[in-house]
Amino acid sequence: MTGAEGGADLLLLVASIVGLGVFSQLLSARFRVPSVLFLIASGVAIGPEGLGVLTIDSFGESGLSTIVGLSVAVIVFEGAFHLKIEKIKEAPTAVLRLTTIGAVIAFLGTAGAVRFFLGAGWDIALLIGALLIATGPTVITPILKVVPVRDRVAATLETEGIVNDVTAAILAVVLFKAMTVGEETLTTELYLQLFAERLGTGLLVGVVVAAVVWSVLQYVDLSPDNAPQNARLLTLAGAIIAFGMADYVFSEAGVAAAATAGLILGNAGLPYEDEIEAFKGDITLIVLSFVFITLAALLQFEQLFALGLGGVAVVFVVMFVLRPLLVFLTTRGDRFTFRETLFMSFVGPRGIIPASVATLFAIRLQTETAPQNAAGADLLVGTVFLVILITVVLEGGLARQIAEKLDVIPMRVLIIGGGRVGRSLAERLEARGENVVLIEEDPTILEQLRNDGFTARRGDGADVEVLRESGAENAKTVVAATGDDDANLLVAQLAKSNFDVENVIARANEPSNASAFEDLGVQTISAAESTAWAIDNQIERPALSNWMSELGRSGDVQEIEVTSDDLIGKPIADIGSELPNGVLIALVSRNGTSEVPTPDVELQRGDHITLIGRTEAVRETIEQCGTPV
């Protein structure tokens, strides 16, 4: 075969891999399943176990190493870039413990299981344990895109993945270096030195590169016509340069450098940040697809089958013993509910770092003269890929079903229109702990909302796809709060007909349009009547009006459905004495009618009661008595 023919074949192979990767992403979006499932299936299909189109010789040893290295740089940088400090603060204690105590438990526990069930030497067992610390953004992020858990849960899982990617890569390289040099006299101090050299180099290079990129974007004229494009390219170059410089000094220090640069730049308030995020997101999808398919194609089933029941036992320990143990220990006493902790215990799939590094280590081990090293290569690759395959298929593929079963996907409130009305409503709802998403078209208003900490998406709220991407399928309430009645009416129609949202509320700017909304069965708030009602309250009931303006802060009013067996058949007089201090039952609604209850009214299952009182007392009563409406 001539060089030209070989180049054409390689070009066709690369094009095929990219095409399969994009198709896998489309399938993921269509079926709401993490993309890694389709990527692995595509890789196996074109690899030696399938069509045999892609083999380990397709790129060559050095070519594969370079491709994987640069790809990991982009992936890790992009994951860190999206990790905002404000989001990390949602669960700082849990993150710190997960990435320290949790990582140690995963490392030593996995190594022990490999040693016990597979009879591996401690060198290979510890190497596998180090690699399988990493969960990683490459598998966690696709899961969280289709499983919209609460922010504190998502922040914990994402941060754990990014930090553990770095930890696992550096620790594995240190152990691999010690294993291959064959020095029996390696001391603990030397291990710590090797680790510190790589982590320290990565941190230093990452900080320097981030500072340079930030300075250029802030103070250098990038040409007004091409400024967004230049900002995107400069940031991407920064990721690759940080990785390459650090990795040149110490192998695998590049992962730490890319993560450090990404975290700093992602929180530095860069100009054109939205354009940079969108661009890097697209690049990462292509790179992630390419690497996952390529590495999956190198998998040989005989390496998996050779592990036998011992391999299955290792996977069981990793998934159902170590992961729950470390999650429950490290999140204990934090703000997570038991169900959220259980969900995090079932979401620990391994991803690109273990797969890529294990493959490269195996190639190097097979070239070593020591026969025990060559024999360990198959055990290394087989164990790591078996854990990846099973955790990705089970935990990634069933993540949404697990979340729904555990009821950890919060029902969202969508507010279309981020103007004064929508913003004010969002402030009140978020103060009460609701999961609010604003949809706004105006880029200026959108930027202000995001700068002030609101979750806001750009788009036309009357567009079905915009509503879907914003979580309308999982919304308990949709509020159409724009200044355009036609837009509000269309939003209300879509929420009712396309997404079957139970509670749809629309703002009627013109009182004469209220009947059109009501004909749809939509709860309607007339702007004029609401203003008149507020003024009347201020005139006739100033104390109540002032207290109502503080709702969600010092006081609250909530309606709940009675579901607790302890309340059924009890009179209001008895229930009131058992409620927390500072809360009253103001109304009881039954069969469409509402009344101020007398002391002898007995509650029935399905009654709606309205609670009024101090914010803390109202929330405590909700947990004790029923389900919020």
C-alpha cells in the first residue's frame, strides 16, 4: 500500500469515527440516554470484535498516545470551565470529603478487591485501584444533561468527577513509573515527591496560562469584527498549551494543568463567555466521541472473559459496596436528603481517563522485558474496561430511571419573560426553595439575570424546543409573564397541549384578553386588577400588605394536600396544637370550596389546607403534614 493510499484510508477512518460520534450524540438526545452508551457500542462495532475496521495499529502507538492526550486536555478543560465557584459552594463540605476520604476508600478498596478476587500482584492491583478512582466529567456530564437533579447534587458529582480525574491520572502515573523502573527501594517519600512534582507543575502551568489568556482577552484589541472568534480560538489554544507544557515537564501533569486553567478562566468573567462555552462544548463533543469510539474499538472480549467470576466480583464491590460506602460516609451531615445520597451512590460510572490511560499503560507494559509486566497488561485493560462497561451501561443507562424511582428530579417552575414581573416572581419562588428557570429572548436582560445568579436560558418561550430544553417535561408550573398577551397565550397553549403541565398561569396585560386565557383552562392574572388589588390592600389592610411583601423571607403562605395518615379524621383544634409555633391553618379547601375552618372541622384525605406563618415554621409543617400543591 502506498503512502497516499494509507493516508486516504486513515482519513476515511477518521471521518467514519467522527460521523458515528455525531450520530451517537443525536441518538442520545432523541432517546434521553447518556451518549457514552452509543459511543461504546459504535466503537465495539467497528473494532476487532466487530467489523475490524479499526485496530490498535490504525494510528500507531505514538499517534494514539498523542490523540488521546490532546483530547483529554480539551475534555478536562471544558469540564472545569463549566464548573462555577458558586456551584461548588452548593456542597463544599461534601466535595472536599468525596475527593479526599472518598478517593482513598475507592483507591484502597478497589485495589484490595482486585488483589483478592483476581489474584493480581499489589503493583497491578494498586495501579487499577488508582485508575478507577476517576468518575470524570466525560460520563457524569452526559448523565446530568438527561437527569436534571438539584443543583447541589449536580455540583457535587461534577466537581468530584473533575478533581478525581486529575487525582487518578497523576496517582496512576506515579505507581506505573515505580512499577516499570522496578525499584524495590522506592520509599513513601519518593512516591509523594513524584505525586507533588506532577500536581505542582500542573497547578503552576495552569495558573500561568490562565493569567496570560485572561490578560490578552482583557487588554489586547482582538479586532472588533472577529473578537468572539479570536476569543474562542485563544481559549482553546490555552487548554492545549497548558496540557502540552506541563506534560512535557512531567508525564500526566498536563491533566492538572488543563483542569486548573479551565477552572480559573471559567470563573474569571471572560468577555464572550457564552460564545466560548458553546464553541468548546461542540469541540468537546467531537473529541469525546472520537476518543471513546477509538478506545472501545481496541477492547478485546477475550480480555474480559478471562477475568471470569472474579472480574464480576470486583465490579460488584466497586458498584455496590465501595461507592455507597464512600458516598454515605462523606455526605453525612450535609444538606443532602437520604434519597439524593442514595442516587449519588448509584451514579459513579468510570470514563475516559481510566480507559485512555489503561490502554496506553498496557501498550507500554507489553513492550517491557519483564514477563510479569506483559502478563499484567491484559489484566489491567480487562479489569478497567469491564468496570467501565458495566458501570456506564447500568449506572449511565438507567440513571434517569433510578432518579425517577428515588424522586430526586425536582419539579421545575418555568417563567417565560425575565422582565420586572418574571424576575420578581423568580426571586420569591427561589427564596422558598423552588427550582426556577427563566426563559428570555433579550440578550441584555438575559445577561443581567445570569449575572445576578438566576438560572436563565436564551430563547423564545413560545418555541416548543426551547420549552423542552428548559425542562418543560418535568415542570410542575409554567408562568407566562411577558408583556405580550399573544405570546403568553401561545405559551399557555403549548404548556397545556404539548407538555401536559398541571399548573399553567398567564399574565393578562389587557383585562379584555383574560377571557381568552380562561377559555383554555389557564389561571389568569390580570395586571390591572392585580395592581388595583395591591393598592386597595395598602389602603385598607396596610399591615397585611406589608407582611405579604415579605413572603418567602420572614413569612410564607403555602397550600398543601393532606396525605399524612396522622391528620386524617382529626379536628383542626387538635392538629393546631401539634403544629410548630408560628404557623396557622388559614383555609381548608374541599370539593372546590374553601372556608376558614372552625375548630371542629375534621380533615379528610385529599383536602387542601393553606398554611400561614413564619417561613421556617411553614416549611417544617409541610414536611410533617403533606405534599405541596
